[in-house]
Amino acid sequence: MDIHQIQYLITIVDNDFNLTKSARVLNVSQPALSKLIGELENVEQIQIFTRGKGRITGLTPTGEDLIKHGRTISKDYDDLIKSLHEKSDLKRGTVRVGIAPVIISTVFNHSIPKFIQENPEIDLQIVEKGAYELQKKLLLQEIDLAVLVSPATYPSIQEKMIYDDSVAVWFNKNHRFNNFDGPIPFEEVAKEKIVTLDDSFMVTYQTNQKFARKDLHPNYFFKTASWDLILNICQEMDDAVGIIAAPIGENYSGTKIEHRDFSPKFPWGISICSLKDIYQDTVVKYTQDWFVNYFKKEHEKHQR
């Protein structure tokens, strides 16, 4: 008995033992289907169907057992074929990745061009939104992957860390922090005019949490979605400090700007995220693994 014979028998059961209807679904003639049943029962020395007045009326106990196990076998077979086809198209398809604009320019400016060059058959679609919007889109499965500042705020989101750095305090050379040795305590930062990213950014959410835990009430002087505007303000104003991730400021061309870590350290980790317990297309999994491996190699290269 082969898989196609099993699937023919399942089709007959699913069509209420009506051979005419089943033959139409299977695109075979009714006499050919009747012959297949007879030959199968004869070869296997079993009776699969009950009959009355020359018509199939139901299943025998043997037939019920055969169909029960046959459905499992048929599903496993279909899953196998699907998996084989997906693996043959491993590097072909569309993948939607959500990334915050700040992270794109800071972390992904080399990796995305390299991915596109190495995988010309994958249509990589980048969705640029803030962290909260990206998490919502991922939960609604409007995007396949989301690149977020860790940790994500929903337990159903599964993270794979790809990048690790810290959030820093930024100020110009005339600011009093320039005379401090080492990292700047949160208590001191809370006394200053603070310029930072707006509330759609995960870093600002995390900053608020850290101040609240210390019962500090920071003075948010200005919030914006533009990281370079933050650093411009800090460069022009002697009494303002900026709060953004350290790697972001490395793109800034100003000459009068300094930065220090917080005390205690304020981590800035980036993870590439998917949904837990959701089937992931092979091309999506390949894309996620590609970026994880890319950043792992980059980290190892800088460790040498």
C-alpha cells in the first residue's frame, strides 16, 4: 500500500463514501476507483469498507484503524514535501523586516547592502518605525521580523541578540560633566536640561524606568526623533545634555561634543525578533540566521 492509495481511501471517506463524487475530486473514473479498492483489499487480505446493496456504506473496524493512521501518515507526507520544496527555495522569497531608523543608520549600514548582494533572490523589505509600532506589527504578523532595543515588552516575542553597546550622556566641552572622571551618575544627569529621543523610542522608555527606580525626576528640556538634532543642541548649549546610544553619536561630525557612560552602566542591546510558537517560513528563518551570524562574525573580528 503506497501513500497515494492511502490518500484515495481518505478522499472516499471525506466524501461520505460516494464513489462518483470521490472519483471527480481525484480526477479518475469511477470504475478505476472501484477497481483500486477491490485490488487493494485483495492484495492486503483485508476488508476496508462495509457494503450494502452493492454500494459502500461505511468502514469496517480494520478500515477505521487504517484511515486513522492513514491521516497521520498523509499529513506527515505533505509536511515532508512542503519542507523539501521550501528548502529548495531557501534563498528565494519576500521578507519584511521592521527596524527603527536610528538603528538602521547605526547598526545595519553595512549588513543590509551585504545581505542584498549575497541574496539577490530575496526581496528584503525594510519597514522603518519606532519600537512600539514595530512590536505591534510583529504581533499582528504584518512584518516577519523586528529589530528592537532589548528587552522586548511582550512575552510572545522571541529575541536573538545581535549587538551590544551602551547608552551614553552627551555634552559639549564647556559643560561641567567635562570635569568628571569616569561615568556620570544618574543623580547628576537628572539635575540637567535633558535632550533625548521622543517617547516612541525604547531608549526613552528605559530611561524613564531607570530614573523612576531611583525616585529621580529628570528635566526633559526637549524631545525629538532626530538624533543629530539632539547632538547639535548639546553642542550649542553649555547647560544641556543628551541621552542617546553611544554608537549613534559616532556618526556625528561636530567637534565640541563629548560623551560618557552612565553610572551604573545603561546597556543598549539590539535583538532581531520573531514570534514564539508561530511557524516561520524557511526564507524568514534563513534571513534571521544570516543577520545573527553576520553580527557574530563582526563581534569576533573586533575581539581579535
